[in-house]
Amino acid sequence: MGDDGSPHGGDDAHHARASLTPDAEARLAALEAVCNAIAHPARRQILLTVHLRGTMTAGDIAGRFAHAWPTTTRHLQVLETAGLLRHTRLGRNRVYDLDHGRLDLLREWIAWFEGVPRQSDRSAHVANPVVTSTKKGSRP
């Protein structure tokens, strides 16, 4: 058994990934980058702040948080590398804005789960079949 719990040591996942088209592989890598970027609560807060306030300089963003400057710039870099933020130069300042289109990767992924019965819903029907009441002593 592999480290990932699969019976073949992850070979199935490796073969499935190896058969992806280059476009699908790139989209999967982009989704992974976005998910990793929003995994940290400070980065989610930065995204929300830029979304609600519009374009902001790095200094404006840093001023809203209690993080040290290097920590803020590192968070901004992760968000920008993931494609969630982009910046333009205005003199010596970097002005950041949100790339709303990049969030479509998350919407696409979540859409896979919409309208499909959850496993817990399906197993509940099997575990709790509908029982009709019968009178004592009678057979159903």
C-alpha cells in the first residue's frame, strides 16, 4: 500500500495524471496554485480587502494588517504568482488589483459537486430504507 492509501502506491493517480492533455494539466496546476494561495487566512483577507476597496498600493495593503513588511510582500507575491492579484507600477509604488477571472478556476471545480448527490445522501437511503408501518402480528 502506498503512502497515499492507494493499493498500488499511487500508481493509479500517476497514470491518470500522465494521461491528461497539456491544457488539462495546466489548468490543474493553476487550480493547485490558487488553492494553495487561498489556504492562508491572511491571503484570503488580502484578497477580500482588495476586492472590496478596489486597487490598492502595497503600502495601503500592508497598513491594514499587523504583519511585518516582508510577510506582507511574501503574501502578495504568492497571490500574484497564483494569478489572483496583478500589479502595475505607478512611480515607485506597486498598485494591486484582483483578477476576478482567475477565481473561475474555483467556480469550475466547485461546479463538479453541484447537482450530484453526495455519498452521504446515497448511503442514508441504503442504511435507512423506508419502512411502512404494519399492524402487530401481520406480515408485510
